[in-house]
Amino acid sequence: MSERVNEIRKTDEAGKAENPLAAERVGKLIAKFAIPAIISMLVSSLYNIVDQIFIGQGVGMLGNAATNIAFPISIICTATALMLGIGGASNYNLESGAGNKEKASRIAGAGLSMLVICGTVIAAAVLLFLDPLLKIFGVTPEVLPYAQDYTGITAYGIPFLILTTGGNHLIRADRSPTYSMTCMLTGAILNTILDPLFIFGFHLGIKGAAWATVIGQAVSGALVILYFLRFRKMELSWDMLRPKRSCLRAIASLGMASCINQIAMAAVQITMNNTLRHYGAASMYGTDIPLACVGVISKVNMVFMAICIGISQGCQPIWGFNYGAGRYARVRETYGKAFRLVLAVGITFCLCFQFFPRQLVGIFGTGSEEYFHFAERYFRIFMLMTFTNGIQPMSSGFFTSIGKARLGILVSLTRQVIFLLPLILIFPVFMGIDGVMYAGPIADGAALLAAVICAVRELQKMKALERESTDEGTNADRVHD
């Protein structure tokens, strides 16, 4: 027994010397990995937000409604990218922590190649079935021409969007969070410069916003490719890029939670658009005002969620490596710090949403008094529980990174599918369009409760495992003495 304990201790010392994830102070590690991840997520959100601002100023309310109609396609792309990127990165961290470096690299390589393949397939499908998709997403006759122009052009950027979003997770897993941030930042800056130039300078309208987005995404995708060709730390050969079935199963098992969460968001968005269109027609707001307002507010909320998900993504290498290495105390400490961070961010945004709704919506262009009235009510009612909204996706990412795929999927489904989707179908039957608003805080509160219960149980299990390993080590030392 004493020999086994000595072997473990020697392995720990070697791991600490080789990988800072095992030895660096947890707070410093979170800052090192989470800050670039947050910036990357914010930059990713900027693609949609900047488009929304300039389209609102240069095209108007119908342009904003068109980007809302196209938003489910963006969510589907993100879902695919996160399944492959987070699934590949989580497996890479776990296998690296366990000392299986070749297996870790093969899984990362399979994820990288599938990002390229899936991006190409989805782009082709959107271009082939554009009009039927827009009708499913809830487009109105007035919004249709704008949605056709915007979505038809941005489809060409889908392969780059998926490669960048998923590839950046693998880059962070390869201990290069700053490069990951640079990939996203470069494309977003370019998009921000080109948007006003194309919309106002070249008078291209909504088409100009779409082309600016595609060019920014292409540049970011090129930087991801450059990293894996020249700057990577992981061992990666051409043979490792072949998507073997065993690698894809491993990726899907740990990436499915994030994918399902995004698909659920798309399903909710589509249902929401159709519900708003149906019940909006019977309200004082009409059909187009609710669609435009919810599109704007969802982009504002993306900033909040980007910060929370960025914190989760920054913590995932720490969680995964240390869980794979059996260092449960560091895993628990990291979760506690992440929990406090996302709660603080949530409280800050919730106060902004409650006290400054008109100012936030006004950033995205002008509208009628009914437009601003609906936006204010939607912010104050639907977003009432915003201060809790970061805990559920953060916890889902935590479960995924430690290999608890089923638990990650369950938690990822709670808010969107289990609670929110049924409520936005049932409540409007009795409350009209107000029913959509009141469904939000109820779903948020229920999702928080589910996430906390699951997290507490898992952390208690880790604490018990930690005590067992400590007792074994103590007993072995006594025998040795």
C-alpha cells in the first residue's frame, strides 16, 4: 500500500511540474483562462449585437425583426460547434489529466475535422432550403425580403463560424487562451469596422451587414487554422484528424449537453416567434413590434450570458484536468468561485434590466411608443430572474467537464425544454401575449433549483472521495513507519 501511495505522490509532483492546472492557485487560473474566454464569448456576441445596432439605425425595425428570424440558424451552428468543441476539449482535458496524451490528441483531431465537415453541410442546407426555413422560424410577409437577404448571405460564413466557435475550445484546452481570444477579437473588430462602411458608405443596407459578418468570420476561421498548423502545443498528425467512431462517441458523450442546450434555445426561439406573431396580432402591439423587441432584447441578454458561459468555459480545463487527476479539492474550490462570480454578474445585469430598459433598447434604433412600452414590460417581467440565469449553464458545463454527461444533459434541458417551452405554450392561452413574459421568471427559478440540487450532490460525492483517499494515505504512512 505504501508503495502505491508513494507512486501517486510522485505522479502528483510530476504533474504539478509539468502542468500549471495542477499547481497554480485556483483564483489565478480562473482569471487566466476565464478572462480570455469571456472576451471571446463577448466578441462572438458582438457579431449579432453590432449588426443589430447598425441595422436598427440604417434599416429600421423590420431589419431588426429579420435578424431575430435568422437567429435560430445561428443557434443551430453554435450548438454544432459546442458539441464538437466542448466535447473534444473536455475529453482532451480528462485524458491529459489521466496521462493519456495520444488518446487526447486523437480526440481533439477528430473534433477539429468534424467542425469543418459539419460547417460545410449546414451552410449547404441553409442555402438550399432558405425560404421554408424562414417560414418555420415565424417570418411575416413584411419581414421576409429582409430575412432572405440577411440569411442568404450569412450562410456563406457558417463554415467559418462553426470552425471558430468550436476550434477556440480546443485552443483553450491546449493552454492557449490568449490566442483563442485573439481569433474572436480580430474578426469582431473587422466586422465592426465594415458594418457602417457597407451599410451607410456603400448603401448596401441589410446586405452590407451580412457581408461584414461573413468577412469577419472568415478571418477568425483562418486564424484558427493557422494555430493548428503552426502554433499548437498538442501532438497532432494528419492521421489523428480522421474522425474515428470511438473518438466521435467520446466527443458526443461530453458535448451533447451543450448541443442540446443550444438546440433547445433554437426550439424556444422558433416557438417564441410564432407565439408572439399569433398573440401579438390580437394585442395592441401587432405582429412586428413583439418580434423586433424580443430580437433586440435577446441580443442584450447575450452579453450577460456570454460572460457567464465564458466563466464556465474558462473553468472547464481546470475542472477536467484536476478531476481526471483525482484532485477533487481543487475541483470543488473552482466550482465555488465560479458560482460566486456568475451570481455577482447576474445581479449586476438584473439591476440594469430593471432600471434602464428603455435606454438599452434605444441603443438599437428608434420606434413607436408601443414599441418601447412592450420592450420595457418584457425586460421587467421576462428578465426578472436574470440574477440566477448564469448558474444553470455554468453547472451544466461543470458536469460535462468532469465526464458526467447525463447529468450535464439533464441540467442543460431544465430551463429551455422542461420548464420554459411548455410555459410559453400554455400561459398565453389564458393571458394572451403577457403569458410569454410571465413564463420566463418561473422557468428561471425552477432551473436554478434543479441545478443547485444536482451540483450539491456531486460536490458531496467528491468530498467523500477526497476523505477516502486521505484516509488511505494516512493508513499507508502508518504501515510504512
